[in-house]
Amino acid sequence: MAENKGVMVCGEIIEGKLSSITTELLGGGRGLADALGEELSLVLMGSGVGHLASEAIAFGADKVFVVDDPLLKDYQTDSYVAVMEKVVKQVSPNILLLGQTAMGRDLAPRLAFRLDTAVSMDCVELSIDPESKLMLQTRPVYGGNARAIYACEETRPQMATVRSKAMDPLERDDSRKGEVVSIESGLDPSLIRTKVVEKVKEEVAGIKLEDAEVVVTGGRGMGSAEAFQELEALAKVLGAAVGATRPPCDNGWVPSSLQVGLTGKIVGPTLYIAVAVSGSSQHMAGCSGSKNIIAINKDAEANIFKEARFGVVGDYKKVLPAFTAKVKELLGG
Amino acid sequence: MPNMIVCVKQIADPEAPAGSFRVDEAARKVIPASGVSQVVSPFDEQAVEAALRIKDAQGGKITVLSLGKDFVMDVIRKPMAMGADELILLQDPAFEGADSRSIAYALAMAIKKIGEYDLIFCGRQAADWDAGQVGSGIAEFLGIPSVTVAKKVELVDGNVRVERVVTDGYEVIEVSPPLLITVSNELGEPRYPKLKGIMAAARKEVPTWTAEDIGAEPSKLGAAGARIKLLKLFIPVREAKCEIIEGENPEEAAANLALKLREVKLI
């Protein structure tokens, strides 16, 4: 496999911009590339996306492969797998990184199987083993109860999808130099077997969960849809986004787009206030990147207190209104 | 009427308390906790439910396929008790030590042996190793399209209409069968088996197929077919350093918490 060289990132574009996971992957990928003394490249797929190449270089890429085709406007499994297969076969990277996003979790396994290699999904840490020079792929398993470290010894590229907020982007540096290479998609439209007929946005009004600096989350212990209105009140005072664990979503108390956890959103705010949240591993997988976790729970033994910086043991029905009132007073509201 | 196949996995109950979870670091294996029951992986139950909703609307036949060992028959028969028609088990020492790829290969070979299919359902990921690769892998081995993380699946005029969950909502995707779909929890709660269903499921013959039965190449199965190597398995250390804020009563503790957050400049 001596011929496989370089770290390649599969980029994602959201609303005409490089998505945050892409700059994070470029930051993490830069470290891997430097450890190996190899090049870092980015693949940009889409329609009218070439102008983003300079931004990718500013965020750490040495080379940007642009595949521009109107057929790539929307993510579709068949078209994106075919294009990535072509690019990987042409460039022969040693490592290929994707985001653990709606696109990456769909694209990565099919691409890995087609290339006859393997991928580790939802990695939280990647490093280069100093001796073997293999990429060590760390991922949570069993809902976050354990961690596993994998290596792909024989086949190339070594592939991983990376959880959002697990890696830090580099400072943008517009003086960085890099090369832009255009690659033909070579897509045959008849190979695209699925058709996206509609896109429905379910975004809740207010601050986006993934971008919020403060998140207020309610758990199963909230007990009802009405109880979440009290959380909304606190969120309003703090300028926070509201989140939920899985049970309130499954019970229909809140829309499923509020779910924070392994199968929901991954958040990393400065302040994460968990109310009536037990702290299951599945939930913590979505919020353990928070800088300060605050727990309010009546069960002193709840797992959330093992993860929290500050906590109050008490019934949220009594604690929450008093807390909201005091915060409002302190913030001069 | 559609022929449907649902792939399910039997796992240790993922809702079991985290404190009961142990690993054998030397063997790189999870130690089965005593008293933790076996269940059908929750996303796989939702995959069964997705197939049953189509059967409710249009009729059809549902065959459940499960690869594993140490099957608890009452547990693995549950999809049949919910309303699936048949269950086939895949069990062979040759399947052991597999990664997602070699499992997907074995399931794809078993599906080829079943022969006729319009829709194949899997859970979005097994709630033990959380890899989320097997569904896409089966589709790749069979050369059929796949749609992942579905919250609704319908058959409309012979076409499949899938609502696929994405970050800010969902996409509606149309595709003609055959097709593989992975199902997410947004689909909603799976139905409970009724007593009649449980009794009927208990009476059904459950064939077990081996690697030879499905015509699989030994070099592609289990550890031999795996492309990824598990180097280490461990339980991450948690730092227990939570400062509990006290008060005369819950209201005072709440106010003290707010003051504390102010003091450390978090608000």
C-alpha cells in the first residue's frame, strides 16, 4: 500500500458554505497529515461550489479536489458514492475522513464496502501510531458505556467518520497557499436510483441547538409537554436553546428535532443545564462535549451528577421556578 | 403484494444500568452482566414495525432474519409475535469474529437464498456496537439502492416513498423496489405482541442456516472477512467532581445555584 498517500477529507456544504464539520475535519486531518508527513486534501462535491476551495485552503487543506456537477446539488447516495469512488481511485489517499452527519453516516459505509476497505463510524479521537503509522480510531460503543480503538491494517484508504465537535478547526489563515484540482464527475444520471421529491424543514424557532452557547435540556422526569414550557421560560431568560432526551421526543412532548444524544443532535455549549435528566450513556453521547454541565435532579444517585460540575438535588418542580427567577434577577431582567 | 425481509439482532438490554457494564480488556470483549436480559435491538424492532405497517396497508409477507449465537428463542421470536410471518436464524462458528462487512456479506447471501424480495429493513444501528453499517453493506452486496435513517415508509403505486431524517427536518425520497431501508426511532413505538401472536409464533418452525447453507465463501465470513481490527476495549474513566449546591429548601438551593453560576461567570 506504499502507493496510498495523503489524508483526504470529504467536505460538506450547507447553504453554500463549508459546514462546521468540514472545518473541524480539516483541523483534525491537518494533525494526522503532519504526523505522517503527508498532504491534506479536501473533496468538494456539489453544484457551483468551486469558490469554496480558497476557504478550504485557509482552513488547512494543501489541495482541493472540486467535482462540480448539477447532478450533485443534493446529496444522494448513488451519485455521491460513485463520485467518491472515482476520486479515491484516482488520488489513492492513505486516510479518508467524513463527518458523522446525515450525509456521512449514509455515504461512508457504502463507499467503504465498494472500495473493499473498512470504516469506523462516529469516532471521537484519531491519532497516528508512532510505530506502525496506522491511524488509531477511537469510538464510543455500547451507547457510550465503553470505548473501542480500531485500526485498519491491510486495506486502504483507512476510513473514519468523526463526531461533530470532536475536533477543533484551525484559525482561518487566508495567506495559506494550496492547489485546486478539478475532477470530472463522470456521472451517468441513470445510475441515480433515488429521487428527492421534497425537503421539509422542521427547525424550531429560535437558536439552533448545535450552535447554542447555552442549552437547557429536559428529560423523562419532566413528565409532560406542559412542563417543557417552564424550561422555555428559563431558556428565554438565558438566551438558550431547548433540548430534550429521547423519552420526551418519543412521547411527543417535544418535536424529535430537539433530541440531544447518540441518535439525535450533538451539542457542545459553554453551559448545559440538564433538568430531570438521568444521564444515560446514550444521552451523554450528545452533550459530553459541553464545557459546564449543571444538573437538577431529585435522585442524588443519578448518573448525570457524575458528569456535572454543579448540581442541585431536588424536585425540578420546586427548583426550576426559583432558579429561573433568581437568574432573571441576576441578569437584571 | 410486497415480499419483505427484516434483519434483527439479539443484544443485551441497552437500557440496563451503566453500572452493570463490564469489559474484559485482555480479551477485548464485553462481559455479559448477570441479570441483564436479552432483547431485540430497539431500532430493529422499529424496522419490524415499519414492515408491519406496510403489511397492514397492503398485505405482503415478512421474513425475519437474524445472525448471532446463544439465541433466546422467546426473545428472537418476538418479531413473529408482533406479526411477521417467518423467522430464519443464521448461526455458524464461521460467522464469529466478524466486522460489519462480514456480517453484511452473510446476511446478503442469506437474502439471496431467500430469493424474492421487494423491501429489506434494518435498524439504523444495533444498540450495542452502534456502528450503523450493516444495512448499507447488505444493499451494496446486493447491488440495490438504500435509504438510511427513515421515519416513515409507504408503498405508493408500486413506488416506495421514504421520509429520511436529516439535521433540520426530513427529505421525502422516492425509489422503486427492490430497496433497503434503515429505520430510526422517529418512526414511533413498535407494537406490543398480542397473546394470540405470541402463541402462534411459538408454534412456528424456525430453520437455522449455516455458512454452507447460504453458499458463503469462507474467506469473506467472520474474522477472515473482517477488514478492521479491534485493538483495545475499555471503560472511560469519569471524574466525579460535581459540587452539590445546598440550601435550607429546594428554592434556596436553586437561588444558590444561580448565584454560584454568576460567581464563576457562567451567566
